Amino acid sequence: MAHDLRDLFEKEREQKHYSLKKGHEARFLAKLDEQLPSTPPKKKVFTWWLQVAASVVVVLGLSIYFFVVSDNKIDPDENITVVDRENPNGEAQSISLGDLSPDLKKIETYYTTNINLQLSDLEIDPNNKELMDSYMDRLAELNDEYHKLNAELNEFGPNDQTIEALIKNLQLRLQLLQKLKTKLNQLKSSKNEQESSNIV
């Protein structure tokens, strides 16, 4: 009695031949076309308010960018000068570090701006005059070396050693001024401590 169902179904399938009515496939495809359009509708990724918000963000970002860039823009006609105690006339030389490339111009501008900023922040009083004079003498020596290196740059043309020496000179001047500022702050704080201990 145990018959394999698969065998029974196979035999029945062989005995009977099933066929579709004439035009069945064409009717099915016609109904399918009615129900489903040929091209799917495009979905809107952004809704109207999201598009407005995105455009406002873009406009706001661009306006902030141009505002910041216009504030930081350096006038190309503006001459950047480092305070020079030995050469008050500020005679211009034909080629400087910044004339060689835009990157070197940025480096030179960065250091000269910071050097001038550090110089402008210094406060001279009778208590720190001797310290200031010693640092200013060393700064004047570095400034003279810078002018000699610049003259060498003009005479022999740009080379890696001269460019590195000019950048190192600017770095040394900035470091010297930062050390001076630290010493002045230490001097000022020790003076304040002495005054407060004298008061107590």
C-alpha cells in the first residue's frame, strides 16, 4: 500500500496534458500593463522645505566664508616690514623670501606678523629695561643676519641652504621674543609676589 506520492504525480502528469486557453498570455499581459505602469514614478528625495533649508545653509556658509576671507585677505601692495633698529629707512631689496613662491610668502608673512605682534605686546618699564635691551640686541643681530642672507639670496639666487637659513632666522627671532615675553611675565609675577609679601 505504500506508494510513493512523487511517482503517482509523475504518472498523472504524463497521462494528462494541460494547456492554456488561446490568448490567455496576451490577456494576462494586458491586465498586467493596466495595473502596473511601464515606467515607475520618480520619488522626490527632498521635500520642498528640505530644499529651502539646504539652500539657506549653502548661502549662509558661502557668506560666512567670504566674510572671513575678506577680513584675512592681505593686500598685495602692502609691504610687510619687520622692525629694524639698524635700518630705519627700510630700504627695499630686489628679492625677498616671499617673492620666491606663494608658500614661502605665507611662511614669511606668518613669522613677520607674529614677530611684529610679539614686539607690539612688549611693555617697557624701568625694572625690565636691562633685560629688554639684551634681548633687543640679540634680535638686532638676527635681523642683520637676515639682511645678509637676503643679500646672498639676491647675489647668488635661491638655493635650499639660503631659504632654510632665512626661515630658521625668522623662527629664531620669534622664539627669542617668546622667551623674552616669558621672562618678563616671570619678572612681573616675582615682583608681584614680593609686593604682596611686603604688604602682608
